[in-house]
Amino acid sequence: DAGITQSPRYKITETGRQVTLMCHQTWSHSYMFWYRQDLGHGLRLIYYSAAADITDKGEVPDGYVVSRSKTENFPLTLESATRSQTSVYFCASKGQVNQPQHFGDGTRLSIL
Amino acid sequence: EDQVTQSPEALRLQEGESSSLNCSYTVSGLRGLFWYRQDPGKGPEFLFTLYSAGEEKEKERLKATLTKKESFLHITAPKPEDSATYLCAVQASAGYSTLTFGKGTMLLVSP
């Protein structure tokens, strides 16, 4: 029962580099979400997807790119990392509209 | 714009000392209100969903209630293992089923 897994758990990179955070779920859930969590802001939605090949912006999408070619994977790419993108990133998924979202354990990303 | 405000920001209780956490919300039509628990270094863990005013849900020492403007998470006779950050989120009727989260209440239960 793997559920939802994120990789890597920790990542340190430099400003200007591209970095991709991975999210994989084994439930065949339709919906997937990316959040960032920062002190003083709580969880903020970056991007979400209702199905393969369908993605949409959340509250804070600038500087991020997503794709969803397969139902089970939802990678998040920072094309040119900035220090303000230092954060803890959480991926979540759910099956139906009214069901709760289930979260992975996060990726802690530090950009130097 | 949907908004969620949680209070207090932090709460310290003695073991066995019951209390309540508050979640006030404004949303253009409520589809559901969700409570999560988050432990340090972990992702949020789902606790409850409430759909309409007057609804209550219980799980062990936790009971969640809902009115038209707020939700309460009542903690009865807490234990140290209940220490965590509790998050509240709302889902609006319109749109694509995204959640708006509050900033959370950090609960510490001392033995």
C-alpha cells in the first residue's frame, strides 16, 4: 500500500537551476495537487490537475511548470529556481470531487 | 475570495485538559469543510469532512462541529500524542474542488 510518494525528500540547489519534484500515486486518483507550505502562509495551491493532460493554475503558479501525461504521476518543475521558492512542497491526490485529499510527506527544497 | 482563519495560532494544554480549536470561514457556497492533522516532517493527515451546518463527526478524543460561519474541533481529555498542528480547509461549491487552507493551530499537550 504505497499510496502517494514524493521524491526527493530533501533537495538543495542553486539559483537559476532547473529542478523537478516528483509525485507518484498508486490509487489511480483523478485529481492531483501541488502545494507549498511556508511559515506565516500555510498551505498554498500551486497547480492542480483533474485528469491526465488537464492542468490548471492555483493561487501561486508563477515560476512553476507541471505536466500530467500519466494519471499516476504529476511532476512539478521549477524552470529557473529563485531563493523565494525555498519551501516545503506537498503533493496530494483524491479520487472524486467530494472526497478528501491525501497528502505525501513532502519535499524540503532549499535554494541557495 | 474564500478565506479561512484559525484560532488560536498555538495552544498548550495539560494532559486531560479539554479545549476547542476554532475555524472561521467565508466561502461562496460551502461544498465541504475538512480537518487535517499534521505532524512535524509529515504531510497533512485527513481527519474529518463536514458538509452542512449542524453536522458533527467524532474520532477517539476529537469531535468536529459545523455552523454556517465556523467549525470547532473539540479535544476531550487530550494525551501527549494528540500534539500536532491541526489544519482546517474549505471547498467551495463552484469551481474545481480545490481547497483553501487556514494557517493552522499548533497544539502541544504536556504530560
